Amino acid sequence: MLTKQEFFRQIIHLMVGIITVVFFYYNFITPWTVFLIVLVGLLLSFVVKRTRVPVISFCLDLWEREEIKKTFPGKGMIFFFIGVLFVTKLFERDIALASIMILALGDSLSHLIGEQFGKIKNIFNGKSRKLLEGTIAGILSGTIGALLFVPFPEAFLGSTAAMIAEVMKIDFNERTLDDNVVVPLVAGTVMYILRNV
């Protein structure tokens, strides 16, 4: 069942994603800005793990999972911006923005819908806690968001591949890669391939 903390966490994720896309679209931020955000985030994570910081610690109390707060505070947001940095440097502008929309809408709503209304085990990974209804919601919402920037085939197949990759969990050196990096990279790669094949 969806907790208030998890609901709040996913809404923040969604809002930050949309704001990031708007800021990139109107050239308020650049990949260099995002790189600085990642560096500041890593520094704050290091400090917050050892002592309370006004505002930052309060926000983490509201939305951060307890186990992450003890080991890597702010991990989700830091990896979110790492994912954003990768796609903005690797892909054309429209594909990058579509990938961030899939991350913002698809990833957030797959959690919210799946945990609140999900009943069916995921056909892409039966061991996953992420249920099929959530994956379908993620595909649909990610497609709608990506359609603002790319044609339907790219939006739909990019979103579908990203949501399947999120459920399957991609391992690297015995560690599962963070969804916030996997989702936009998979989405962007699929859209890039479709456009260039």
C-alpha cells in the first residue's frame, strides 16, 4: 500500500522532472548547470549524513526512505540529475527532453498507480515488487509526456523499453543500476535508434 511518504516522494520526483524539462526548453539551465547540481548534491549528501542541515534535513525527513537516509541521503535526486546529464549530453535536444519526461511521468506514475491499485504480478519480472498496472501506467504517461517533443512511435517505444528496463533491474558489477539513470538512458537510446535506422 502507498504510504504518505512514498506518495510525497513520487510527486516531488514528478514535479522536479517537469520543472527540469521547462528550464531546459527555455534555456534557463544547461548540462553544465546540471553537473554543478550533481556536485552540490553529493557534497550535501556527505554533510547531511553526518549532521543535520536546516531545510535539507527537514525535506529528507519528509520524503527520503529511512534506509537510504542512513547510507546515501538524497540518492534518488542525485541520480535523477545524473540521468538528466547523460541524456542531455548524449542525445539531440528533443530526444533528451522526451527522455526526461519519460523519467518524470513514467517512473513516478508507475510507482503511484502500481502501489495504490496494482494486483497483477509483472510479466517482465515476476520477482519485482512493481506490478503490471504500474508498468502500463508508466508506459502510457511516459508516452504522453514524450509526445510533446518526439513523434508517437519514438515516444511509445522509448517509454515502453524504459518501463520494462525499470522492472527488469539492470545490474552492473553486482550492483543494481539506479532507475533514474537507467530509465532516461534506455528511452533515449531506443528513440535514437528508431530515428537513425
